Amino acid sequence: MNLNDYLILSAVLFSIGLTGVLIRRNALVVFMSIELMLNAANLMLVTAAKQHGDLSGQVASFFVMVVAAAEVVVGLAIVITIFRSRHTGSVDESNLLSR
């Protein structure tokens, strides 16, 4: 496979993740779609680093993975808290400003 194939795969994965964020209403599915988008960005960064022959894209990809891990921890804690108080996982029905 050449580098263009990896970039096309990255664009397809990002598009699937974006579609999942825009269409789905379940908070866990939205978080999984965001993770898919971040992994597509990682693939693009590593591919660009390979194409240019340096490690800067791989370092940036490492930082994206760290941010993604923190996002999962905080986001999942928020979703569990909302589910326990509202008994729903839908992002449409969870408004924290109203009781």
C-alpha cells in the first residue's frame, strides 16, 4: 500500500466518525465516534510523518492519544453521572441546567 491509500482510509474513517457524531443520539456512540475521528487523525499524522521522513507526526499522534484517553475518562464519568440522575443515555434529553 502506498501513502495515498492510508490518507484515503483516514478520510473515510473520519467521515464515518463525523457521521456518527451528527446522526446518533446515544452519548456512548457519540464518544465512540469521536474516538474514531481521533484515530483517523492519528493515522493521518503518522502517514505524514512517514512521507516527510521525520518523527514529528508520531510525537503529535502520541499527544492526541493522551488527550483521547483523558477525554474517555472524563466523558464516561459525565455520561454515567447523567445516566444515574436522568435514567437516559440520550444527548437530546440531558439538559443539565434544568431539573
